[in-house]
Amino acid sequence: MWARPRGLFFWLCLVIVLFTVAVKPVEFAHVITGVLRCVGAFFSGLRHFLNALATT
């Protein structure tokens, strides 16, 4: 899978991400940590919801 040639969309996204990291590294790091925190909160809430369903 990794040896196949990539499409134009992949390279466009890669260039945009690398440009963003190079120009605004602190803001990019804040976005990444914010996304990770929100994903963690989502799965934590989902776990609590499923536990509540399992106990009823």
C-alpha cells in the first residue's frame, strides 16, 4: 500500500500541512492538541453512555 503512487489530493494535502507546520508551528500544535482532547472527550462520553446502557 505504501509503495503505490499517490494521487494529486494526497500531495496537495501534504503540502498544505507541511506549509502550515512551517509557517505557524505553535498554532498548528494547538489545533492538534485540541483535536486530540476533543476526540478523547468524545470517546470518554461514549464509554459512560454505553456503561449506562449496560447497567439498565
